[in-house]
Amino acid sequence: MPATLMNPPLAKTPLSDWHVGHRGRMVDFAGWSMPVQYESIVAEHEAVRHAVGLFDISHMGRLTFAGPGATEFLDSLLTRRVADMQPGQIRYSLVTNDSGGILDDVLLYRLQDPSAAEQAPGENQVPYLLVVNASNRQKILDWIAAHLLPSGVVCCDETFSTAMIAVQGPAARKLVMDVLHPGLNAMRYYYGKSVGHGGELSVVSRTGYTGEDGFELIVPAAGAADLWEKLLTAGQSVGAVPVGLGARDTLRLEAAMPLYGHELSESIDPFTSGLDFAVNLEGRNFPGRDALAQIASRPRQRVRVGLELACKRVPREGYGIRRSSKASDDNVIGEISSGTFSPTLKRPIAMGYVRAEFSQPGTELTIDIRGQLEPARVVPLPLYRRPKTN
């Protein structure tokens, strides 16, 4: 086969050898060789809900921005304000196309005050970090290039020079404090800071994608395996385990966190997906802003909803949602975007898009699971919310 027709080799994270050596079942995920599970998706899921789990999320894209005008450029690119962010603050935002469709959902870290970084250039003086989905990294880099970085603004792709580890679960805070620094106990949710030395990017943030408390750590690639081992060793007493992408998906679905390619796409706008909070229209201009203003002025046609099923069969992406199970009523009013068996709730759950008039919690619907019509009920999102702690 000609080389040009062969699939490119999968990218590997700095922890790839560790995963293979510890019975990680590796799969192709967005062009990366990633562990989907080690022993059991359910066991890994429950470890995160009740103890702590470690995730290799190095496949996520990490882009830094520095230089005069970085604030204004990012403000013109993202759907939420950037200029009013405090140093250390992290903000969920979206990148939209000119029609208001979602190119990606991202986290923007304001690590430093930009003016302070310019006055004292040197180690770790990176004002902004943008974390993007693995499958969309190149698309976002191309989008940035198409919107012309202002003179003096430097965008660096740090994805392959760093690793990213998520530590999630009720015991995550103690574990990270024990291994890294006890002062991290005071870090607020959706805040982070640079902690590295030697000019290499290192960041600790109190963020995650599981519905649990936790941290995400960005470290130089060369130090990733050492940190991973330290966390697992120190976490043995509290049940720390490595967790693959399989449990990451069931955890995020219970927490109703949208996944790009399922709940989000270039043909879905932020309001339809229930992400109104992630769009600031007033006094701003960014790609898709005018289209979103038009969409916001009209009644919603479709709504993202949560669904619970009483049967044992699992709904999957693309399955049709009907208004009833009557033989004479085959009117499809929506479609499943993600579905799984919930290890926490002990029943099949799903998210999907339905016509707005069928979106109220309590509405009885029917899901077509490979020709078998199964009753389902619309429930509020999220499907799981972690217990409050002191």
C-alpha cells in the first residue's frame, strides 16, 4: 500500500509505556493510543465516585498565548469575556463558527496578569493557557491562524512537550496535597496556577470532567511517569487506581458534561445544547456572535435533555426518541446523543436532543433500541450530583 494511503501512526502520550505495561487496553482515540480500561470500567468508575482515580489526559491540546494583545485576541475568539478574568481564574468557553455552531468547547486559564508578564518576562510568565479537545486541536490551530494573531502575540502548542494528569474523586484533594503541596487545599474550584521551574510549563488546576472534586496537573513530558507513580504509590491507602477513557465517559455522562462529537458539533449552537451561560453577547464581537444573537431571539426548537430508562437495555448514540410506544405513532421527536448503563444509578441513562415541547422533566417518551421500543422518562440534568462536603 502506498505510504500516502496508510493511516498515520497513533500518537502516544508520555505515559503510554506505563499503560501497556499495566494491562491497559489501548484503543485509537482521536488519533492517540489511549487506555480505555485496565481491569473493569465499573470498578474504575466507582473508585472515582468513592475514592480517587488517575487519568492520563495528555491527548488534550494545550496552547499557550503570550505577548501584547493576547487578551484582546482571545476575547475576539471565544464566546465568553476574557478581560475581566482574575489571575488564576479558569473559564469554560466555546469557539464558534460564523453560523454559531460549536467548533470546540475549551477551558481558558488566565495564569498571570498579562501586563505583569510583559514587565517581567522569564520563567513561566505565560499569561494564558487554552485546553482544547484532542480531536479538535488541529482545527482550532487552523482557526487561530485564519484569524491572524496580532503582531506580538505568540501562540505555542505545548501538547507534545507536556503531559496532563487528572486526579479525581473524594480523596483527590488529600492525595494532591500530600504529593505536591499542602497549600493547594486553599485553591478554589476553577482556579489554577503555574508551579513549574526551569521555563517549562507546569500548572495545577482545580478542574475536572467527572462530576467529582479534583485537580488536573500539567507537567513537562519527561516528568510525567515519575509524578504518575508517586500519585499511585501515595494513593494506595485511599484506593487510588488508574482509570481509562471508558469510565471517564460514564462519569461525565452521569454529570451531564457534554462531549464533543456527541452533544456538541459544528451544527449545534450553544443555546440548543443548554450552554447559555457560556455565551456573552453584549458589547462583544467574535465569530458567530451575530448569528447567535439571532438564534437567542427565537424560541428554542430542540433541547438537550436527560433520560432514564427502567429496562436493562442501553440506548446508544443515534437511537431515535419517539413521543410514545403506540404502534400508530412512530413520530420521532429526537435522537440520543450519548447513552450508557450508569454504575452509580444502576440503570440505563442517556442524553439526547428532543423537540422543545417534549423536554419537560417527567415527560414519558419511548426510545427505539434496535427495533424494540423501551419507555424512558425525561429527568433534570445533571443525572448525578456529588454530595456536598464540608
